[in-house]
Amino acid sequence: MRITDRDIKIIKYVYEMKFCASDDVHEMFFAGEKVRTKRYSFVRLKRLVDEGYLRIFKNNLYRSGFYFISNLGLNLLRVSFRDELFPKKAPSKMDTRYFEHDHNVAKCRTYLEREGLAKNWVSERVIVHDLMTKNGSFQSKYMLQNLQKSMIPDGLFETRRGETCAFELEFSLKSNRDLKAKLSNLHKEASLKKGLFSRVLIIAGSQRIESSVLKVTRELGGDYFKVMPLEEIRQ
């Protein structure tokens, strides 16, 4: 099988988003191409699995499988993106602790990029990937300013205006204290002159979550936050 540039982009997308379904890949890379049906995406992914670049996980709650990176796929990314850093080994199995949340993050990214609202996406997996600094300590190049690892957003992207925007999916209802702690840290980072980002897009998983988020963002003030319902993206 000849690996195309698009195949490499697909493998990188799967790595960055932790996992994805065949439909996610179709929407991200083939939607709008009449000759590239959903069946085509499925067959292409199957070939990448057969060649060892991806692995597949079967979830009993879904009819389709979910794809995640293999060691061979990770090695291909290292060769293809020499300026970027990747972990030494691929995960031995798919992390399903935050399955619904992570899958919806992938859907949100696909929607935003397809609509031309986002580009140069930096996933949470990349943000929190630790690297060895010259003095021998570990520090992520994205973990700057006041942000702690637990407060890192679900992604970063560049807007149409060229601004760096943090992306956060609030999928489960948090206590007011925990929600305020998270959003306060994002607010503080966005307000810094040399902060990691200057805007924050929050996608709310339900009307109740949206109301809670809007309440906290109003209390924090400033023109940093935009809140959207997840249903708007799912349509």
C-alpha cells in the first residue's frame, strides 16, 4: 500500500484527537468530494489498520469501531514531522475514561475547521506532552504563564482574525466552585499581554451547562469568552 500525504494527515489527526470513528475522518477529509463516500473512508482506514499504522477498538455501545495510533504510525509521524515531538511509545490500548467527551472534542474540531472558523489546531494531547528541557527538568512548551496541567484547555486554534483561541468542551455538569476555578484560570491567561491565548471558546454539552458557564463568564467579566451549545455543532 502506498501511503499518501492525506493518509499521513489522517494518522496525525487520529493521534492528536486520541481516537476517532470512520465518520469523523470522512467529515474531516472527504466531505464534499462526491467520489469519496463514507465507504471509501472506512476502506482507507481498514487498510491503514491492516498495514499496522492504526489500531481499532470495538465499543459495544456503537456499531462502528474507533481507531487509535500504533507504534508504527507514531514512527511514521516522527519521520514526516521532524520538527515536532512525539512520545516514545503509542498507548497499548485506547483510553475510554472520557470517551464521550473526547469523541465530541474531535467532532467540534472537525466542524470548526470545516466551517473555516479554526486552523492550526493544537490538541490537548500535544499541549500536555512533556519534553525534556536543557536543565533536565520536564516542562511542556505550551504550559506557560499561570496555567497548571489540570487547567489546560481541550485545544488551541487560530481564528480567522489570526488570534490564538483556547477551546474547552464542558460536557459534564461541574460544581460552581470547580467550574469557576477552571474558567478563572483561562480568564487570567487570556488577559495577560503575552498569554498563551487571547480568546476562549466554550462548547456547552447541555442547556443547564450553558447556563452555568454563562453565569460564571459574566461574573469574570472581560470580552474573552464565547459560549456555544454543542447541539449547534452537531446539526
